Amino acid sequence: MSLTVTGLRVHYRTLRGDVKALDGVTFSVADGEIMGLAGESGSGKSTLGKSLIRLDGRMRHVGGTVELDGVTLPIGDDAAMNAHRFREVSLVPQYAMSALNPTRRIGRMVSELLASRGAGPETAELERRLELVGLSRDVLDRYPGELSGGMRQRVVMVISTLLDPSLLIADEVTSALDVSTQRAVARTLREFRDRGLVKSMIVVTHDIALVHQIADTITVMYAGRLAEKAPAEALVTAPRHPYTRMLISSLPEAGVRHEDRRLAGIPGAPPSLLDPPAGCRFRDRCPLAFARCAEQPPFAEVAPGHHVACWKAE
Amino acid sequence: MTTTPAVTEETPVPAVRREALHFALRNGKLVAGLVVVVVFLAAAVVGPMTISYGPNDYVGPAMAAPSGEYWFGTTMFGQDVFAQFVYGLRSTFLVGVLGGGLAALIGMAVGFTAGYRGGLVDEVLNMITNIVLVLPALVVLLVANAYLGVRSIGVQALFIGLTSWPWAARAIRAQTFSLRSRDFVDLARLSGVRTPRIIVREIAPNMSSYLFMTFILLFGGAVLVAASLDFIGLGPTQGVSLGLMLNNAARWSALQLGMWWWFVPPGAGITAVVGALYVMNVGLDEVFNPKLREM
Amino acid sequence: MLRLDDVSKVYRAGAFGGRELRAVSGVSFDVNAGEVVSLIGESGSGKSTLGRMILRLTPVSSGAITFDGTDIRALRSPKAYYRQVQGVFQDPFSCYNPVFKADRVFAMIKDEYFPRVAAAEWRERVEGALRGVRLDPGQVLGRYPHQLSGGQLQRMLIARAVLLDIRLLVADEIISMLDASTRIDVLNLLADLRAGGLGILFVTHDLSLGTYVSDRTVVLRHGSVVETGPTDLVFANPLHPYTRSLLAAVPRLHARWDEEEADPGETPCPYHGSPEGARTRPGLAEAEPGHFAACSGCAEGAGAPRKLAKEKA
């Protein structure tokens, strides 16, 4: 087991009280697995991605554990986490532009980063990896502003995986890119895993169609909890949670025309996480809801590798 | 679309205002600065009403040290230093409000127009701003004061206002520039709203905290410049001000005669008011800028 | 109704405006009443610039945009034009002034266009428009933008446009910031408005969203049209290699990228491979009725578009 998250709870502090962005999340990611983490805004997927590497100032670790390769990560302790960042867990952020210092040449940034982690510069290895993502070595002599969005994203991917971390978190890495660049970046992510540069990967995204292209398993979050986790193919073709089902049937596929087939959205809105209701949080929008939904359904395994948090999913 | 989930949805605007107030009341710098300014303002407003004679009247014994009757003592000629001090505070606040206010008005007019219009208008206004900015303002004031003569505090405030606006204009221009390209400005244009209205109703409210801080800095600046002018003898020929008191004290060798009560109150008053304003400004910055907040 | 004729936009960049940046070059198409035209392109294709030019937010460098036969540059006041043509933009949150309540966008219209309508009647109209976009007036009126969701805000902006009894709506990437489950509602809403006779220019980077609602498609690349035609034709039979690559890059739920790798390789250039007689528009050849495509950048076409531009000038 590469990554095991048990009962993780992370809250946001606000003046109106704690927002329960992650409310008891339990799952695991196996060695060599690419897990897609999908959900709408406010579902807690970004919070989960960040929790595994760095809590920002307003986030508070309330409960639960994160274990990576048998070692418990001190996620609530920013200083103690430093020893694990880049070496064991690494992150590719959404906006590569803001991750790179615009006044430094890429090469200098890389050697500074390596030095700060106590690793010597390995130019040959670096060049090999740049080549792997389709960049030539002279990007090292350029400034971030001289690169296109897709190139920058790939540079950041190379930098964040230089120390062969066990787990890579890719946070919405493709959402700021054009469709054609998206595809290249998505492929590179798979390549990293296939070559063993990273053991496992969590790809955070709002785009199920895209993550389905690269992930082995997909986890869907709703209102701070996990709704469903399943092999990518199964989740897309045979979803069991009503939320996943409605979400997938609301996606217009290329070629579907309004006249031929009018798709429907999901009426209603997710509950506020300041004071979330007891029981299943999708209850108010769910067509299948019944009395028992007032009780929180467990995240149970209904088929091999297929977990669902719904009473009606057996 | 997937940024920190709760953050955007949990900070509605009334809450933003309440939040600002919440932090304002807990910000020591802001509260301390405000208390000092308010105490002096109260002295300037109420003080003169409690005194039956004018600040320059010869009412008591000459060179008397502070006593129960004359709290701050008297001058070499028997004028009441306390009376001069409270009247002087009055004119200090007046110069600050008028001079700082005028500079803020010009700065806003120039900054908003240049920033919103852009293009040629911006280039011309920018050129004028830069010219006024590089003029050694104090020298110009000296020359103007010396030749034209300054009789009243109003005229002095006018001179100060006309020379101290450029940095404010530049700052406001930069802010306007970044707000101008926001979608809600486009939407107002699509609603047929005219430019001046867009500036006043859409852009200015978004930088109100910024404008407020600009005014505070201009206010403090005007007080300082006025005091400097008064001290070197280019102050208003009528009335009394803290700077004029310092000037008189220096002229009649108060320091050498050991009459500390003549120059300490005005000097301390100017330092306290201007210092408190700047401290307030730092505090305000912390209140409005979440990054500087100490949680 | 709306017609673009050889529209170009040149930005001056660099010191003293020495360098020229062609954001849009020689684009022509039209939008009729009751028709959705989707304008598809990636970032830098000039699609948003086109939308802004149609809304008179950015001046046109050359060519003409006409609305009901009148050049929009010649209009005396933009106010009358905005009564008929409105826009909705990508980011619903930035369209609202964060300092004020969200329903101020309606008050702004009342002040400018209907100052004499009684408050009660206006409120009725606003509520009607809100119900028209399937919002509950009680839920959205009197709230601040942050208290509402992106989908609600975006629908309020559409309601705002509808209040002016507009005839053309420029929808610039209006659903790309919305969550999947509310996206489809906004798309369906556009389809309903079209049924009521509204012409819509639907600007997007997403081919699948474009095909869902539109009657005709215009594909833009680097500021010029590479392919245009009825949506079903463009989608079923994409002629230009760029359109094909866009289609292939769209992630799909029921097909993996790896499975459709076999690309037929070289295809004839849709422009230079076509018979001379089919080249009925400048730079575009008509392959099927109404379905046009530009040169794929083949050897024969190298330098040709430039020559064409010169001939016209």
C-alpha cells in the first residue's frame, strides 16, 4: 500500500466558524496507481490534494492520519513536513506561471532547489527527463516568461519529480491549458508513472472525461466526503452512486446535439459545509433518497475495488 | 473553478465589512493612532471655547512657567501658551484637511482620468504629473510664499494642495488601470453607463480603503509642510499655528532662556499628530490587506 | 442580422507601437435571428477579441461589423445598440462589483433605459426575467455576489440581457467556469432562448459544448477562419487538419485516446485540393453546400494568404 488515508478531517477557519472541507475521508492508493480525484467546486478535492503536502494558513488538521509507504506523514506540522516534500510527496500546482520565479532562469532555479534539498545537480538526469517530456535542454537557459503555458507546466512537472517522490499530486494541471496541450500534458503524467519516476499519483480535476483518459481509478467527492471510488472504466460506464450517475449523464459529449438529446443537470446546490446536515449529504438532491439516508452511509466496497457511500448501491 | 472550496463562498461582502471592523477594533496600531488624533482634535475643537481671550492677547505675567492658572506657561510677552497651543492645533487640522483634501481631489481627478482613459490623455496627464513630481515642492513653496505672501491658512493650504498631489495621482492611476479591465466595468459600459459615472460608481468604491489611506498620508504631509513653512517664517501673517509658535520661540531664544514650555508643546503636538496618522495608516493597511493581518 | 465582413484587429505593441500584433485577420461570418453560431478556438485564436469588437468594447482595425445593415462604428450612441445586443462573459464572479449586491446589475439597466418605469412594475419584470432563466427571485435578489453560485450569477447576467429585449447575445465562454452539473442547465437555457428568436454567438474553446447547442460553427485559428459550416457537417466531416486535431483532443467518456490513435496521415489540403470553382470565398473553398474550409498550410499554400491580403488592399 503506497498511500493510506484514514478518517482525514481538515477544517478551514473563517470568522463565521469552521468550514468542514474534509469530513472523514478514508481511502488508499496502491503502488503504481494513478487515482483521479474528481468533484465540483466546494467538494473538498483541492483541500484533500493540499492536505497531503501543505496545509495553508487557514487550514487545520482536525483528525485522521495519512500514511505513505508505512510512515505517518506529520501533515499538521509544516516544519516537520519539509523533510517529506519533494522526496516523498510532491505537487504540480495549477498555475505553473506563479510557481516559477519570473526573474530566474529555469536552470538556476532547478539547481537552487536541489541545493536546498541537499541533493547535488545531476545535469545528465535532468536533461534526460526534459527530453522525456519533449523539451530540449536549452529551456534551462530561458526565463519562465519565454515559455508557453504547456511548456511551463511540463517544466514544473520535471522539477517536482526530480527527487523521484513516491506520491505526486497534480492539482488541476490541465484546466488552464488548451485542449491540444491538455492532451500532451496528460500523457506526460502517465509517462512519469510508467517509467517509475513516481510510484503513484493523485490527479485532482473537475473534468471527469479528461481524468478518465489517464487514471486507473477515479474517486468522486461530494461536500467534503467521498461518494464513490472505482476503476476508471467502471466509474464512467457503470457508476453506482446517484450523484456520480447524474454528474456523468449531464456531460455533453462531442457530437451530442440539443435537438437530439436534451441533457439534464442536477437540481439544487450542495449543502453549506459550515454546518453540514447529518446523514448523506446528497440527500436533498437525490431522486433515490429514503428514510435511511438520514443516517450517514458507510463508504463500502460493493464490488472488487469499487467503493460507494450510498445505501441503495448494493 | 476548483480553488479553495469554502473560501470564496464564505466571505460575502457584509462579512467583508464586518471583518474589516473586527480587525480594525483589534488592531492596536489603528486604535492607538486614532485615540491620539481624536484627543488632539477634541482639544482643537473644544479648547478655544473654554478660553475667553485670544491666543495673541497679552494676558499674564511674562515668561511664567506652567502653573495652575496658565497650564503651559506664558511667552516672553505674557501670552498664554496653552491658548496658542489649542488655537494652533485648530489651524494645523485645518491645513491638513484643506491642503490634504485639495491634493486628494486633484490626485483623484488626474489619477482616475489618466488610468481610465489611457492613451493620449494618459500620456499628457502623466507628463504633467511627472513634472510636478520632480519640482522641488518646498523650494517652489518658498518662492511662491515669499513673492505672493501668505496671509491666511486657506492660502497656505491652497499652495500645499497644489504641489503635493502627484504621487497620489500616480498611485490612483495604477489602481484604476488594473480595475478598468475588470468585467464589471465592461458590463457597466454594456448597460450604457457613461464614463464619469463608471468611475464614481464602479471603480472608486472598489478602492475606497486605498483612497482613504491616500488622504491620511496627504493630510499628514500637509501638516508637516505647513509647520516647516511656518517655522522658517513663511507662515500666515494672521492667526496662530503650531509652526508659528515654534518660529516665535526660536526667534526669541526660548531655548537659551530655558523657556522649554514655549517650544515643547507645539513640537510635541506636531510630532504626535503626524506620527499618530502614520501609525494609523500602517494599522489600516493591516486591516484592509489580509496578508498583513496577524491572526 | 449581424454580419462581419473581413474584420481585422491589429494591436500595436512594443516601444512607440513599433510592432504589430494581428489578433484577428479577415474574418467574415453572420449570425441570424433564432440561430446559434459557435465560434470555436483555443487561446490566442482571437475569438474573445471578436466578441469584444461586436460589443463595441474594442475598436475594429479594418473591415466592418454591421447590425441590420448599419455599421456599428457609425452608430451615434452605443446606448441604443446595447438595447439590442448584449454580452455575457466567462467569469461570472468578476462581472459583479464585489462591493455591491448582485441585483445592482438590474438597477443599472433600469437607471439607464427605463427610468420612468414604476418600481413595482420593474420588480415584476425582473422577477419575470429571473423565472425565465429558472431562478427563484426570492433566493437571488438582495444577495451579494459571494453568496450566490457561479451558475446563479451567470443566469442572472442572462436575465439582465433578456430584460432589454435583445436580439443578439454574445456569450463568451460563459460556461467554462461553471461546474459540470450546472453547465448543462445554462446550455439548455441558451437553446430555449434561441427558440424564442434570439440570435446567439456562442464563443467557446470546447468543441463538444459548441456542437451541443449550435446551428453553425466557425473554427478560428490564429485570428482567421479555418473552417465554417453547419455544425453537423463540420462535426461529421471535419475538413481542416486543425479541426480534426481539436476533435481528437477533446477528452471523451466512452473512448480512450490511445484507442483512436490511427490517424489516416496526409489528407489533401481542403483549399488547394479543391476544384478551382469551389473557392467561392476569399481563402475558403466550399466542399459541401455551406461548408467551407481554408488551406491547411500545405506547400502550395505557403505565402498564399498573404498575397491574397495584398490583392485586396
